[in-house]
Amino acid sequence: MSFQEKVENYANLAVRVGVNIQKGQTLFVRAPLFAADFVRLVAKKAYEAGAKHVRVEWSDEELTKMKFELAPDEAFDEYPNWQAKALEEEADNNAAFLSITGGNPDLLKDADPDRVARANKAAGMALDTFRRCIQSDKVSWSIVAVPTVSWAEKVFPDAKGEEAVTKLWEAIFAATRINETDPVAAWKQHLATLDEKRNKLNEHHFHALHYKGKGTDLTIELPETHIWTSGGSTSNAGIDFVANMPTEEVFSAAKKDGVNGTVTSTKPLNYGGTLITNFTLTFKNGKVVDFSAERGEETLKRLLDSDEGARYIGEVALVPHRSPISDTNLIFYNTLFDENASNHLALGSAYAFNIEGGKTMSPEDLEKNGLNQSITHVDFMMGAADMDIDGVDKDGNRVPVFRNGDWAI
């Protein structure tokens, strides 16, 4: 299969399986300028599938970096309201949303952490309504990645320029099953396998999970009415979609005040263009009460101070250590990939659909049912080959869920 055929299959997968565009539907793409060629290919596939409109919101890394270097200080407390309203309006009209990632992991490594934190907070507040729409699966949405030279050279430090980009493309193709004879069929089989694990976890309906590994001894209680979900989702209009491509996870929500112990990261976290590495979080009654990081500690502090909910866990995701992504033995420095090579947790808001009836609950009702609310949702990786996880019922009985980093259930 030629490179061009693989890229076309990748675009087709994003359209047909990722957002699963429907005839007469609008596709809203949020993309960086470096992905322009791929965006045009996505648009072609979307129109061929029957899309009515393909609208694109562009961003540019160089302009972003320039702003953090040169803009006046007050600029970082503002977010363009019209952009937030545009997303809300498209969501009200049942558009599908595709986001494209893949930029420079070190883009803002020299930026003022205070500016980065304030910019993220302003965006989080402005986009709160749209984020709630996404996190309740009101619409279909998906995220895919396109390589850049800077990202590729970070992943493959021994390669340069186009050689590194080609290597990263091939890693992306492998992770997203593009090398299969029929990628769409391969994804359907993969999602069915994830559904089997999801169903077993829902049958057990554990009271808590206990994680044990190097630097981690953590107990996470689950809401009474929690639901485990897998890679596939369904929008309010009944459209099946896959939010993350790739995906290897089965996930649920943590009980906001039920997290206790210590967890240590196992892969770098790229947050707002800054890497946070080798960090440890200590929880008491759900809240982060202590933390440290080898690199990016100030950025981590500002993430945790985004709002009251940023110090609590929203998402609990289980991913086997052996997976197509983990087997590459690569650190992607990109959460879309790294989180699917490792068990992970998310600081910040929980997904409403992870409790019974959550999709139609108000934020206040979600909180009453144990789900954390926040303007942020940041996944971090904490799984490893030595990790054991037990499911614990209300009577304290334990069932092995993970042993040595892989499924035991």
C-alpha cells in the first residue's frame, strides 16, 4: 500500500468511523495550518460521504508562540467569545466535530507559566458550555493527529526532517490500524473487543479500584451508579462515533471525594505546550494535597489551581500495557497516543455519560451523584508493566482486574 493510499485511508477512517459523518450533516474541523493538506483530504472524504458543509477553524503554532512572547499581559485573560458561540451554535445544529493535533510538544517550553495557565483558564471558562456538550456526547466528535517535523524529531531523536516525519506517519498508521486490509472492519472488531471488557466491569460493579505499582499506591472509589464505557460512543442523534483515534481504553468516572493515596506518572504530560515529567500526586478525600515534578512543576501547580475541581479526578481509564501503541516502545509526547499505551487518570471534569442518566443531568445533579466538575480535563499516564489493580466490592472482597500491567479480568 502506498503512502498516499494510507493517508487517504486515514482520512476516510476519521470521517467514516471517527465522527461517522451523516448525509446532510456539517463537519466542523479544528486544525492547525500545518495539517492543511490532510484537512482538504478530510473535506473531500466528508463531502463524498454526504456532508452538507465542512467548516474549518484554523490555528497557527508560530502565531501562538509569538503571542506568548510579545502580547500584553492582559491578553491572556481573554478568549474570543465569538469562537465559543460558533462552536455552541454548530453543536445545537448537530454538527460533527473533528480536532487535529500533532504540534510541537515544546512549543511553549520557554513561555511564562503564568501566561500559559491564564490562557488555558480563559479558554476553559469560555468553552465551558461546549465542553459540557462534548462530555455528555450530545454530538459526535473525534481527535486524530498529523505529524510535524518538530514533533517527529522529538519522538525519533536520531532522525531528522522528512525521515523523522515518515517514521512518525508509519507509527500513526500502525496505531490506528491503517495497515490492515480493511481498516474500517478492523476497527469494528477492535471496538467489539473493548466492549467485552467494558461489559465485564459493569457486571462486577466494583465499589473501588486499588492500584499498586512503582511509586503508586492509590484507591479510587467509583460513584454508586457508575458506568464503564469503551472506545465507541453514541450521540444524542443516535450516531455511533469514536472520540479518540487511536483508542485502547475502557473508562469510567471517579467518585469526587473517594480518591486516596499516591500516584506517580509514567510518561511525560504535554500540557499547553509545556512538558511535565516524573510527577507525583498525593490525594486525600479526593483532593490533591501534595505534588512534585522533576520538570514543569510550576506548570503543574498552575494546572492544579485552574479551579476548585482541577485538584480532583474526573476520569479513570484502564489500558493494557501490551497494546499496538505500547508495543512500539515509543514515547509520543502527545496525550492522544500516550494515554492509549498506559492506564491513565484525568484531573478535572468527569464525563456525564459515566453515570446512569448523567447525559440529561444538570451540573449540580452530576456533582450530587459524585462526579467532579471543572473547566479543565487533563489526562496523565500512570500505568506500567508492573502495575496490579484490584476491583474491591462493598464488603472488601477483591477481584484481580490487572496483573503485571495487563488484563486479568
